[in-house]
Amino acid sequence: MSTLHVCAADGAAVLVEGERIAALGTREELTAAHPGARVREWPGILTSGLLNPYGPEILEGTYHPDPREADMYGTVPIGGERAREIFRADPSRIGASARRGVQRLFAHGTVAVAGELRVRAVLEVAQRSGLAFAARPDRLPGPVSLSPRPLVLLPAPTVGGPARFAVFDVPDRAGLVAQGAGTCVATVVAGRLVYRGR
């Protein structure tokens, strides 16, 4: 079934069929041309999605606690030596942590990561999730973050290209730069809605 993603701020629309983008245009153009498509309406703007250059740091070097562990570890990601201690004590935790880390990346509009993943369990999680892999930029944008600054946007979606994009609840790209990736309301990877904020 075709899905039409429509954004309120700029009127942009993307038609997804399977794992590919079938058409780009305005809501009016695409609803007229594809009346049977399921319509998903979003606030804000649709972009190509983000590249997070800190793949290994976020997925291998950070422990993402399970909500059921809140009493022991809290709810925010744990990095540094404390994360290494957790993984040394129970190496099986790294795969589950990586799955939760991928969900956090999706919640920030990330559709691709950079950096070499060396832990097999983490690499398998990232590959299964549909995240794309890219080369690291020559200069990293600052401290490790789910919303690094400056944000690294991937090339614009194209007809026939992979259905991989994100929607941010901001009025325009300047708003995205100012407010950051925490404004993500939806992320689509391989044509699947992998994150929905509201």
C-alpha cells in the first residue's frame, strides 16, 4: 500500500511505495494523482533525515538503560567508564543497549550513522534497524550527542531513492538548526515508520 506523508509547515508531500520514494510534490498534486494512498499528516517540515557522526560512541560506548532498570541506572544514557563497567560485568547487555540506542537515534531524526562499529552484536543491531552507514566528516561537530551541532543533513530525498527521511516540528530549516533534533516527530527508514513522537 502507498503512504503519503504530508507536512503542514511547507506543504511538502512524499509518496512512499515499499522501501522507495515513488513521488515528491505538494499535497494537492499527490493526493489527486494517488487517491488510494493512506495519508499521514505531520506538523512541521520533512527533511532527508540526519547523519549522526558518533555511531560507535552512542551505540558501543554508551549504555542505554532499560526502563525497568530505572531504579538502578536511571533513565538517561550512561557513558564513559561507568558504561564500560556495565558492559564488562555483563557483555550480553551491549546488544540490548544498542537496540535502545537506535531507538533514541530514530527519535532524533537520525537515519544514518558514521564511524566504524566494531562490536558484532552492535553492528548487527544497526544493520537490522535499517540505519544507513556513512563516512565520518573530517571535522566532528563537537561533543557526542543525539543532537550534535551543527546538524548534518543527508542529501534531499529523490524519486526512486530509498524512503528514508524525518519530520521535525519546526517552521523551517532555520528553526531546525535553532531548536535541534529533539523536535523530531517522525522517522521513516526503508519505508517503515520507525519512530512516531505524537
